[in-house]
Amino acid sequence: MKRERRQFDKEFKLMAVNLCQSGKPIKEVAEDLNIRPDIVRRWKRELEQYGAVSFSGHGNIILSPDQKEISDLKKALREAQIERDILKKAVSIFSRNDSKNSGS
């Protein structure tokens, strides 16, 4: 039997982390909320690491404009490198064919 994956909104996650930060043990918070302790630990770690942009949903982190630009530039660079490699191979293939035909 397939278990349905539970989803929690940002407010729920913040509430769970705030309970932990108020001094309540993680295990106790998890039991009260009927979730696993490792999930609460992960939420706590994510909030500490990313701050206000934590829990953006579906595992996607909200990037700052600078981070988004860097990400877009890296993606454009990867695509340009792939195109360059394809063109190199094409030139290599066509130059081999030309040398066969030029000898006659």
C-alpha cells in the first residue's frame, strides 16, 4: 500500500522550528506534531542556513537577484559549451570527408 506524502506549509514549518528554539526538545516537538524528528532537524537547519527565503516550496530555494543572474549565466555557459562541442565534431566530420574527395 502506497503512503501518501504529506506536505506542510511555511507557517507550520516555522512554528515547529520556533518551538525547538524556545527550548523544547526536537523529539518532543516532533511527537506533538506527529512528524519524524529528522524532518524538524532539517527544517531547523534550512532556516539557519537560508533565513527568510527558507521553505519556498517544492524544494526550490528562492534566489536573490544576484544569485539568479549567476545561475542564468552558468546555464547559458553550459549551453554555449555544448553548442561549441557539437560544432567541433561537425567540423571534424566534414573536414575528413573533404580530404577524401579532394584527392581525386
